[in-house]
Amino acid sequence: MATPCNSISAGSILIYLLKGNPYVFEINYFIFFGGILSSYLLAWMLFKKE
């Protein structure tokens, strides 16, 4: 299950690239944690289904 890892790395890359702007950083923080949360929820739903 590579989905959580992918969203974590994508989020950290986004944060790393846009570190200079504090407003953009806050938005990416939301996207970053939203991505982790949704991917874990998706993984949990897939596991529950089986």
C-alpha cells in the first residue's frame, strides 16, 4: 500500500519548494495533512472491504 507514502513525500516536496512564503506554507500544510488523512482513510476502507 504505497498511497500514504506517496502523499507524504508529495506534501513534503511541496512544503520544501514553497518554504519561502508563509501563507503558501500554511495552505500546503492543510493539503499535506489532508492528503495523508484521506489516503489512510482510503487504505482503511479498502482493507475493511476485503
